[in-house]
Amino acid sequence: MKRRAFLERIGSILAVLGITEAEWLSLGNRYYQALAQPSPRKLALLIGINQYPKIPALSGCLTDVELQRELLIHRFGFQGSDILTLTEEQASREFIEAAFLDHLGKQAKPDDVVVFHFSGYGSRVKLETSPETMQNALVPANASSKSQDDKIVNYILEETLLLLLRSLPTNRVTAVLDTSYYAPTPVLGLKVRALPESVEAKLAAEELDFLQQLKTQKLTSTPIVLAATSNPKQPAREELFSGFSAGLFTYALTQYLWEFTPTTRIQVALSYMENSLSKLGSKQQPALLSSQKNQHLTSLPPDSIIGAEGAVTAIEEDGKTVQMWLAGLPPQVLLYYGVNSRFTLATTTEQLVLRSRTGLTAKAQISQIEGANPLQVGQLVQEAVRVLTRNIHLIIALDTGLERIERVDATSAFAAFPHVSTVVAGEKPADYLFAKLQEIPSRYGLFSLGGEVILNTTGEVGEAVKLTVQRLAPKLSTLLAAKLWRLTENQGSSRLALKATLEIINNISPRVIMQRETVRTFKTETSIKKSLPTPIVPIGSRMQYRVENQSDRPVYLILLGLNNNHTAIAFYSWETPQEPKAADTKPLLKEVVIAPGETLTLPQTNTASEWVISGPASECEHQLIFSTAPFNGTLAALNTAKYSTAEEGPIGPLLNSLDVVQALLQDLHNASALKTEMNGTTTDSHSLDVNNWASLSFSFQVL
């Protein structure tokens, strides 16, 4: 398209929205170049705003845009010229709406793929046409109107956005909204993407006029709209990760789409995202706003049906070093992903050895294989060996609401525990938050990063900081153990063909609650069909896991978990005595082994080893960890604990959780049996080979 035609075409839109030609053209040539492409098949408009005038800054919205852009280009085959990004001051209300109309509305054709993304603040505002109700709205960079009336706000109504999406001439439309509309007070924990509503605020007249114009348009599309929260009053949060901040929802969504083959239904994807968010300390529950619950998120090109942990983004001049984007790694794993970890290229036999990492970008050295094809930018990379340092700490963030002397005392008290470190909240990544409870008189307690107090971690009223911290000793050990076993999660990258199903046993046939499988070992048509956000298990249910070993080797299994008061539990397979057991005979455990091609139920189907869900209501997290070698050290650690006869059930308390998990990591390291020359840091790290281990995560509610 010639420049004159471009200006003429956009002129009417600019007039409606009150934008000058000079303002629009200041966005640069990216937009013009996108328009010049003939009949593009995949279009995206990505918006991220960290900096707002007179409003506290956000931190992760620009990263969200980068996460989406890299995903669309390397995973979904979008052309960079067809992706328009508006960030910071570019993302004004007028520019956003103009870009939507011209970049998406006038270019999209039937069956084209369209993606819209917004990361920034949301809020609530009254309309003069319906003063009794508050409306959801997105907050653009120019949140305040240029009007002399400081009560006028320049928001984009959620209703406006939904009408814009529905006006597109294609049904292949996906919108992602990483924002929320109700700001909790007070806010404890992670940064919240919502501004408090103002009962006096009025919406700009231009936005109301634009809304009325949209209501006269023909609406043909039924878009998929994914929201960061399911409960209207639940806040969307962002977190500080390893060298960057990002929206929890955007990171969970894009990480899922990198690792997994998104041929599963949307509700299944939401289940995985919710599980991921839970591990990050947030109860945030993503939601589908539209009614297309049985649809897929989008379609992948034929050559990208296999998942990946990232892609090659650049090849340096020496031809031996590459840059990689690693947004497909589980978020809890990324911080501890060590040097000498290895990746394979999805289309060649070549391997890449990790040499350094900054945030989501990494440098790797090519391990040259004779006859291998030359590398190309855009090639997908898949995890081969995961290297984890042995010196991993539980990191406690000290709330900035604590007085200076309180922080000093807390720092000193936590320093008495091995493998526990403290940071100032918001300055570095953390696992939990130490703060005051929001009550009078107040007391201290341990919180999730989402601001939820952890049961049985609060001190007494008037108790000194040091005393509260000291009584946390058993809990801190358990929380560190859980952090370590979560680092083994590799459902997306494991090469062991395994499937596990959580079932309720009844008199007819077992009812499936959740299902997990190592997706890289199964064909796409066998993708997971079962799993809903937050499965609920009634108290009193008889439960079992059904585990299928579809690999060509026997596999060994360990099950560890947490309940809602963060008490550790484990699955125990007790030895069956050949003769009556003496009163002083210590019970012993045996390996759980599944032969190739076999299916095993846990516990075994007999009344003596029933697993019955007892009250009270709780949230449960289980990690099923598999290895091709016996868990000798893990069983030895389990056998050192003093169990009473009454505790000899299939699921019971894990008394020495940290010792058990440290032994488990060593067992997985031993099972991998990697050569020293492959990994020169074996003495201070664990090296896990995807061919020798798998780790599947299950989370559910007991009610």
C-alpha cells in the first residue's frame, strides 16, 4: 500500500478518535510496514504499560509483551512485521483503538488468525447512562483526560474491547487480558494490576461516542477471551522472577504453550495454568470469558506440533555460540537452571550446552556433531539435561511494612536456619513473605507471595519477632523440601512415556478427576482429555492413582505432597511380613516398580491399603516422581523415620521431608549416570537426564 493511501485510510479513524496525523506517525515505520504486507494470515496487537502518570508503576507488562511476541513468532509462525506492539506512552486510548481498527479490523480476512493482548492496570468506572452500576475498564497510558476536569478518565471500557473483537471478520480470534478491576485494600504480597475505583470519576465523552458507534456495527466473530482471573474481585498479580518481572497469568499461559502441544481444550490449559500459579504462591484462577469452552486456543503450523523449552534467537559470528529464549521452562525451575544444562534441537541431532543466562535469554555453546546440519535462527530447543545446584535456599521476603528493627531481628532469626535466606520484599525473587497480620493487635506470620497466611505459622499477640521465627523451624524445613521436589517437574520434557490418572473409586467404575502424561512421548491425538480447574474431591472419597508405563523400561515411583496447612505427606508401600510381626519390629518400605507396558494402581486394590480422604477441607498437592533406577537413598531416608503401627497407611505424614528430598535428588542424579565430561560440576550440582526421570504434578481441593 502506498503511503498516500495509508494516510487516507486511517484519516477517518483518527478524526473519530481525536488523534493528529503527526501523533500517529510518531509510532514509526513498523506499523506502515505491517500494512504493506499482502493479505497476512496472522495478525497480532500486543499492549503493555508499566509507566503511568501519577500512578504507581507496574513492573512486568513489557515483559508480557515480549513473552507473547517471541511465542507468536517462534512457536506459532507469525511474521514479526504482522505483530504491532504498543508500549508505555504509545499505548494511549486513542492509539490502541486506532491500531485495533486499522491493523486488525481492516486487514483481517475470514479464517485469518488474530491475537490481542493487554497487560496493564484495570479499574471500574461509572457511566452517565447507567450511574447505578460500575463498568470494567482497561487503563491506557493516558489514563487522565486532557480535559480541564480532573475527574474525567480516559479509560477503555471492557465492553468496547469485546465489541471490537466481535467486529472482526474472522472467528479465529484470541484475546488475552492480564489485568483485573478490583483493587484490594490493603495489598499484601505481589504487585496487583488493578486501580481503586473512584465514585466521582467520569468516562471521557470520546470513549462513549466510540462505544455507541461500535454498537451499530455488524458483529460476526465469537472470540476466545482469556482473563487473568475468574472471580471478578480477584486481583491479577505480577511477580519478580529471575532477573525480570512478568504477569503471573501471561507467564503461565506462554510457558504452557511453549512446552505443550495446544491441541487440548481450553479448560485443560486453564487447569495447567492454575496449577502453575499455585506453585508460585498465588490462588489466581484464569478464566474463559467467552462461551467456546470446547475450542482450542489456536492451531499450530504442521512443523511445530512438538513442544519445546525455547528457540534459537541468534547465532554469533564464531558460529559456535547461540542465543536462546527459554520461556518454556517451568517458572519455579528457571531461577535454578544451572550452567552445563543441555538442550537438543528439535530437528537435528546437535546439542547445546548452557554457558550463561540472564532472565529469559541464555547463551549456549554448540556441541559439534559430525555431519550435523548448520543451525538456524528460529529452531526449537528441547531440554535434554537439567543441572540444579545443590545449594538451594528457601528465600523469605521481609515485608516493607515491618519497622527497621523488626526487619533486623527477622534477618538475624532466619539466619540461624541452614538453607534459609532473607530479602527485602520486591527487590529479589522469593518463596514466601514474612509480615504482620492485618489485625489489631497485630502479630507476625508467614504468607504466600499472594498474601495468603499459611496455617500454623502465626505467632502470639505481642510475641517478639525472633520467637515467631524460631517456632517456624519445622515448617521451613517442609517448605524447602516442597520447593526442591517442585524443581523436578518435567511433564513437558520427559522422554519416559508415562501417564497417571487420579481417580475416585466407586461401585460402578473409577471416576477420573485429573490426568497427567509426559506429552513429548505421546502422539498429539492421545493428548489429555481430562482435567478441569481446581478439581474437587469430597471428604470420605476412596482414591487411587492409576499409573501406566508405556516406556520400554521398568520405572520406579515416589509420591510426595503437601496438604493445605503445608504439612508434608508421602505414599508408603509397606513390606508384607511373612509371619506375624513382633511388637518391636520396625516396619520397612519396598520399592514401587512398574514393568514396561504395565498399569499399576496406588494403593493396590485391597481393603487393607485403602486411601480414604479425611477431613477437614483442604488443598492438596502431589508430585509423582519416576526414575529408571531404584530409589535406594530415598527409601533409606524414609526408613530412618520412626513410624508407629497406626501410621502404616498408604498415605501418611512425611516426618523427615528435607532428608528424603535431598536423597531423592541424588537418586535421580545417579539414575542419569552422565559422563563427567558432559557436566563438569557434578560435585556441587545434580544433573538429571530427561531419558531417565519424569515428574508429574497434581493439585486438588478436598471439600
